[in-house]
Amino acid sequence: MARAPERDFALKARVMGADDVRRALTRVSHEIVERNKGTDDLVIVGIRTRGAPLADRIATAIAGFEGVDLPSGALDVTLYRDDVALRGPRSLEATTVPGDIDGRIVVLVDDVLFTGRTIRAAFDAVLDMGRPRAIRLAVLVDRGHRELPIRADHVGKNLPTSAEEVVQVHLEEIDGEDAVLIGEHR
Amino acid sequence: MIGKHLLSMNQLTAHDITQILDTAESLRRVTDRPIKKLPTLRGRTVCNLFYEASTRTRISFELAAKRLSADVINFSADSRSSVAKGESFKDTAWTLEAMGVDAIIVRHGSSGAPHQLAQWVDAHVINAGDGAHEHPTQALLDLFSIRERFKEIEGLKVAIVGDIIHSRVARSNVKGLITMGAEVTLVGPATLIPREAASWGATITHQLDPLLEDLDVCYLLRVQKERQNEQLFPSLREYANLWGLDARRMSKMKADALVMHPGPMNRGVEIAAEVSESPRSIILDQVANGLAVRMSLLYLMLGSNEGIDA
């Protein structure tokens, strides 16, 4: 999601800390398995940047309590975005989706669900790689303000926001800490 | 910052080149999957404007644009176009501009033609080879191919062998390799090395044999057979004897050293058939990598209306 650079971000509240993030991800991990009635055919795919470590954590959590190795991967949707011309070209990161996704259940993971446009791009990216039996969506935070008819199957936290507010997710792997912050553009 | 046009390797810093190569690496993975097309440049139009013959550059640009969902127009200045009726380069450029093309990939026999074109049109201009001046996308795909094998370009010893004076590939490659920190040696008969080459930052020598065992890359240029009549070298056979890479010479090179050639090859002149087909030769990798590098450039240059921001 459009995340303002740190310097333009005026913090209003810290809505989740490390423990909250851990608990939310644990619950989402259980929900994914419950909904799927097991782990058969599951592939967990994170949307870069911050969806990728979240997908790894969810796959690791499921492996922990189900005792199976779950394939996980990361998706760079930059080339599928509808705003490339508006935002300008950005550096690309690797897309690593494990094996064949035909007939499998792809669970997309992202940090914040906002307008839904990133998810729309991710659908196209996934469908160009194969024909999964279903695509599901898990997000750490749903902040509302959808511009497309998209909803998440699994939500860590519903966070009512105003459109002007900025939601930042920090993750240990990238930012050195786990937190969800709400603020506004300075 | 790549800028609006790509006319010369002079305009690219090491940072720019790295960005182009990194992006190409990501894009190359797309070419390994069953559905190779991306929607990124939907609605954009790219024109290949070729005043000189070309196989790989033109096809590679066409495929790169199509893989990114741009529309492609191929224009060859031959008997089927209005160039045969005497339409000037400038009028042709304005015609394309009036049709609303977003980018023009231009190859022209005159050095500087792409620079001239860039002043006439609003579209992005990419130099696909101008006279004996430059061929920047060839240099970029060569850098990509070298980096793929050695991970790092800095510190590599590269010899560029042959007809330097007429070679736009040599000019662009010398600039790119030096920008990335390689040590470049130009090798060939004195008649085929331009006087100004001394200022390019490369070492100049006329003998290939003493270099071989130290080289990481031996880059062979096409002998332009039509030049034989200009008496710049005695005969093709003598050229092959002194500067051609055959199996005997290749055996002196380091185990991991590479042989490169921009194509088209004259087998038996600058390169022996068995060398071109040996495992050291990455000539077909160069072609395959050209596609990814050109996709990268089109994406970085056409991805936004304002050009790229770092």
C-alpha cells in the first residue's frame, strides 16, 4: 500500500505491538488450516514487500502445529499494477512461487488491505503462473476504503481509519521490530 | 537516472547500469514460465525504425515490447517504405510522432542519427546502433551476460579483439566495462584501432597470444568483410592466423574464461567453429539475455510519463 516515507509520517497511535502481531498471525494461521480442512494443496504466497515475511511466518506456524512442511513464496506485483504510469517504474524484486500452482489453494498474504488494487494485481500475477483451484486472502490489517469489490478471508485486525490516515506495518525482518502504527502525512 | 533517451553508454553511471541489469534479472524469470506476457506497458506503442539490416536487435526489441504488452510497429527503410520515394529522416520522424508512438528504437548508418531524432520528437529514443558510434543495448546485454557468470564485473580482464575502428559494439562495450570497473584491452591490427582509442581508458596492443592466459573474457568482433577492399588487413586468412580465436588459442585461456561475440559470426575468420560451439562460448546466452535487458530498459524508460526517478 502507499506508505509514506518515515520522514513524512506523524505518529498518532501504536495500535499493535509485537505480542499483538504474534497472536493475530497465530490465529490467522489456525483459521487458514481450519477453513481448508487441513493443509492439503495449500501454498502460502506473500505479496512483496511486507507480505513476504508474513507468509513465511504463517507457513512456519502451520508447519509447527500441523507437523507438515508447507510451501511458501513471495510475489512481486509491480509489473501488474494499474498505477505504473502514475507512480513511475520501481525496482523489481524476485517472485518465488514454489512449484506448480495448478489445482492448489493459493493463500495470498499482505500486510495492509486498503484500496484492493494491490490484490487485484496479485490475482493477475498468480493467474499468469497457473490455474489454482482457489485464491484466498489473508491480511494482518484491514483498514477499509476499498476501491474494488475485494474482501479478505482472514484478517488479523480490523482497523477503522479515515482515508487521510496512514497505516504503517513494521516487521522484525525488514524494520527491526513488529508493530502496527497509525498516523498521518505531515 | 537513465534519462528520457538512451543514446550512449556515456550517460549511464554504474548505479544506472546495475539497476538495468537487476531489473533484467527479475524479468528474465518471467520468460521461464508458460505465460510469458506482462501487462505493464499496455496501451504504449513502440516503433522499430531500422535504416540498416538487423536480425537479433530488431527481433529482440520487438519481442521485448510485446512481452510487456506494448504495441509494436516495425519500420524498415527499404523499397516498401516511403523512404524509397525519398522521404527524409526528419519527415519520417514527424510522421511517427504524429501517429503517437511512445518510443522509437532507431538503427541508422550515420553516427549521431539517434541524437538528431531525439531533438525532433517527443517520444523516447533508444539507440539500436548508429554508424560506427554506439550500440548501448548490446553493451548492456554483454555486461549482463558477464555478470551472470562472474557475479562481479569489477576487476575482470576483458580483451576486445578485432575491428575496433568500425565497431559501435566496441565503443559501447569499452565505456560500459570501464564504468563497471573492468580492465579492458583492445587488440587488433594497428589499422583497425582508431587513434582516439588511447583516450578511452583501455590498454591497446596488437598481439593476442601474450594476453590469453590472463583473460577472463575474450570478446571477438565481427570482421566486416566488406572492409577487406579498404586494405586495412592483408587477407582473411592472415587475420585468422594472427587474431582469430581457434581451439589452440582457446586452450591457453583460464578454465572459467569466457568467449563472447555480438554476432553475426564469420566462422573460420575471427572465431573457429569449434570455439563458437564450446562450453566457454556464451554467444547464445548473449542473445537470450538481450531480450531481458531490452524489456528492462523499456520498462524503466516507458514505465512512467516522466521518465525514471532513482
